[in-house]
Amino acid sequence: MLDAMRLLGKSKPLRAELGDELIDAYVRLKQADWRNYAAHLND
């Protein structure tokens, strides 16, 4: 999942179609989801 988020964040075609703001917000949201998931694994 982390690799997919990194690739999405760097995707020029998707940024051109959807806009930087949407891509950045989505990547931040998914990174937060990942951190929450990982935190539960460590509990």
C-alpha cells in the first residue's frame, strides 16, 4: 500500500486530470489510514 501511495503522489497524468490538491489530500488521508492500521499492529 505504501508503494502505491508513493506512486500515486508522483503520477503526472493523474495530477493533470484530478489536480494536485485532490491527489495530495488523498495521499495524506491514506497515509493516516496506514499509520492508524500500523499502530494497531503494534499494540
